[in-house]
Amino acid sequence: MISMRTAAAQDAAAVADCYLRARRAAVPAIPPSVHPDAEVRAWFADTVLPGQEVRVAEASPAVVAMMVLDGDWVEQRY
């Protein structure tokens, strides 16, 4: 069963991993990331989760999808 919830600070690594997996799976439809994985993880932990609303879809215990909202705007969805 999949459930949706707002991500918390402790979800940063799982959210970043979901993002990285999705980006890699989408190549070549979208360009590969130019940032190292550690930089992406730090960005989610230090910038995205503290500053924006992040929702996750969870198939316990794994995060299987994520969405970043900036007000009414969907910034990211993976």
C-alpha cells in the first residue's frame, strides 16, 4: 500500500535517493545530472527540505516518489 505524507528533515537522504534514482532512469530523455550524489544529498538536506514543502509517496518503509512544492508551483516531481 502506498501512502502520502509531508517529508520531514530526517527524510532528506531518502528523498535525495529517490530523486537520483529517477534522474538516472530517465536518461537519455532528460540529461544526466552534472552534480555529484553527495552534493545533491546536501542540497536536499540543507536547502530543499528546510525551504519548500516536500511530499513523499511511501511504500513502507521506502520512499518511492517525491514532489517539491513552492507555493502553488510544482518545482519537482520524481
